[in-house]
Amino acid sequence: MIISKNLLLLCFVLISLTTLAQPTNYEIHTTSTSEKFDSKGNLKSLRIFSSGVHGEDIVNVEMILSPTYKLIELSINEEAIMPLMFKEYKILTDFIIDYVKQENEPATPKVVSQVTKIVSDDPSKENQLSDDDRRSLMNLIKQELISDDLIGKSDVFDFLITSTALYINGKQQDEPIFLKYKSIYDKYSEVQLSKTTYFQITQTL
């Protein structure tokens, strides 16, 4: 049986590219997408182009997809892949599709959780500040911490101040920093600090 030169070439290409089915072997550098609509404005197909590297080789992948992301056409380095062989590249094509979907999804904002409390051996002091006063004091102190480059805007942090010391993330701060924040606290809080009464802000994600 005589196998044509073109068929041999195609077989060689298919064999050499089979390992591309593993996403870890293909590093995406750039992607682009375009959409085609019918006369009624309905999405007809989606084109995804990906350029990346496999080992030391540059590999370009082009896909035509249905609106439900079903693979219609596939080419690798401008070599058309027969539909019968699509399943051999499913991991690769799914990897690229998921990558593009993630690129197009809006970033999910981080949800910041903040807890502010006064801890004391005298329970009456713990609720002496109203929620609004406690929140205002927390926002003021946090803004000062950011201005002093002691924390970032969205950093996880723990702020704890007593009558004698200030701790940020468990580390005792220098005297000038402590005095500054104690002055802020004393000005806006009616609850006096002591060795057994402290003010704490904890921010987590």
C-alpha cells in the first residue's frame, strides 16, 4: 500500500504535537479572540488564537468554536487538524479555552473582614464605645497606618494598643509610633487604656 507524501507529513505532525495535549507542556504567551454574528445579531461562532511555546518551539493554536464552546475547527501552526483527531487535543484546547475565559472574567474583589474591639477585665468598658464610634476610630487609625507605611490598604493586619505599648502584627513598635497612636486613641475614645484594657483592630481576607 502506497501512502502519499502529504499523509506521511500529516502523520508526523500529529505525532510530534500529541504531547501538546498536556497543559503543563504548553506555556501561553498571548491570546486573541473574535466573534462572528448572524444577520439577527446572534452569536454564530467564536475564534480563539493562542501563541505560546512548547519546549523551545513556538506553537500557534487557532480554534473556531460554537457559542457553547464546542470545537468546530482546529489548526496548530497552520496545520489543519481533522475533526476525528480533536479528542487527542482536548486537554490542550480545554486548557486554552479556560485560560481565555479567566482572562475575560472581571476580577473578583477581595472581601475584607474587620473586627474592632476593646478587651478589658471590666466588662462594662468593652461596650462603652458605640458601633459608630468604634468604626470611626478604626477607619482613622487604619488611614494613619497606611499613611505611615506600616500596612498596605488591603493587608491582613493586627493592631493592638495598651497603655504602655503598641503592637502591629505582634511586633512592638518604637516609642514615637506608640505615642502617636495612643494620642489618637485617647482623643477619640472615652475608654482609658491600662495593662488590662486594650484596643484591637484585626483585618482579615
